[in-house]
Amino acid sequence: MAPSDAEFAAVTEPFRAELLAHCYRILGSIHDAEDLVQETYLRAWRGFGRFEGRSSARRWLYKIATMACLTALETRSRRPLPSGLGAPSDDHRVAVAPREPAVAWLQPAPDALLGAGDPAAIVSGRAGVRLAFIAALQFLPARQRAVLTLRDVLAFRTAEVAAILDTTTAAVDSALRRARARLAEIGPVADDLAEPDEKTRRTLLDGYVDAFTRADPDGLVNLLRADVELEMPPIPTWFTGRNAVVGFLAARVLRRDRWRLVPTAANGQPAAVAYGRVGDGRYEAHGVEVLTLMGDRISRITAFHDPSLVRTFGLALTF
């Protein structure tokens, strides 16, 4: 007998947000992750009559989602940030390389989609979604990404991971060792260790939005670490150092009444959706800026110049 919608939803819907976070970790694209979660639920619906509770519903859904992600990655390359492709510049006067739309760039993920407001989903939905971690995962082969996220982020047991991936526990242990060693070589910033409290996070985000909107480079200086970095996918050029970052923004970006920023949250980090003014006085979606914080300063600005991301954050494309 086919399951009712209510029966299926009762078993599977509680896991949707954490499955989206899982697919995002493996794929590096929130758009692709949403598509794969939809595919996961379609496959789960079709197989629900055979499920019969033989394993936990959560593990069953993770198996479907993980295998779907691995199949998708067979025909897709890793999603980099500019900092993963070349060296930065410490001189804001350098020529900025043209956009590279042909590159499938890493994308940010809205906290609102990852279950950030649900206390039961915080650990599984938000842990391990920092941009530095997602960018580092992109350097791993697909199956190593899956093993590391299932074991180290989601805390599945080795035997459970082996069952999810249709492999042996020895193969899981081997893949996990290689993945951990590779991540140690890459050395993503452990920004969680210096994560400021919520009040400081809000103060820094509000200060950034205010200074950017008012085109006030001096206001930005007070918010940024001396070693701050700025990258702007799909532009390969990126900058390091407060002088270079502020110099670039002051000379080429900041103009009074040019920008409007709407505070939000992405990847467990403060963020803002950016709108740029167009000729008729309207503001059109420009992209999403994610701030990485260390202590009481901003250590990195990742400005995703991609208007298609704005709808993912539940906002209009113009106002």
C-alpha cells in the first residue's frame, strides 16, 4: 500500500534542513544542494513502502542523499573561491582580472535554510558550514568529503558510514585518515575558536553595513583586522591587508547612495545582501557578502557577486 502524504512527511520532514546542509557541504553549491534534496525526497517517497523502518529514518535518508551527491559529482568539478586558485595582491592599484563566469564558484548558504532557528537542528544543520571549512572540503575527492562530513561533522559511527556508502569499515577508516591529513595540509582557519559573542557579531555587521552604505572607508578601517582579506567571486583577483582592501573599496567600489545592504546570516556567519543603484533610482540585487570574524574584528570579506543568490535568502531582486 502506498504511504499517505502525512505518513511520509511525519517520518522524513524533520530531517530536511540538516540534509540540505549535508548536500551543501559535499557540493559547495546551495542551488545544487536544494536540487539534490528534492531528488532525495522523491527517491525516498518512491522507496518508502520498502523502507519499513529496518534502519533509522535519518540514516536511510542520509544514504539516499549522499549517494545522489556522489553521483552528481561524477560530472562536476570542485567549486573554488579565488583564494583557492592563486595568490592575493597587497596593492589595490593592480588591474582586476575580468569575471570568470565559466568557473563553478563556491556559493554561500543562508542560515535560515539550514535550520539555524531550530534548536534541535543547530548541531547537525549548522556545524561545519563555515566558509573556510566548505572551501577546504572542495580540495578532497568526493568520497572523502562524504566520509569526513558523515564521521566528523554528523558523528555517524564508522559502521553506519560504511552502510551508507556500501563499503567496508576499513575503507571508511582509510578514507577518513586521508581526508583529515589533507585538511591539515590545507589548514583552514579555525575561526570558531575566536568567535565573538552575539553582541559583538551584531555590532560588527551593523558597523560594516553602515560604513559601506555611507561610503565611509575610515569607518571600515576601524572594523577590519590588519591582515584582512577580500575576495569577490567570480572575479579571480583578491586582496590581502587592510591598506589594500580599504584602498580597493575606496577607489573602486564605495560611492554615496550607490549601495544598500540588508543584514542577514550565512554559513553561521554575519552577512549582508547587497543591492546596487541603477539608472532609474531603483536598487537591483548584486550579491551576498559574508563576513568572517576573529575576535572583535573582521578578518575576511567574501563578496559573492551573483544576483541569483539573493532569492535563496528570501529577498526580492529589486526595490
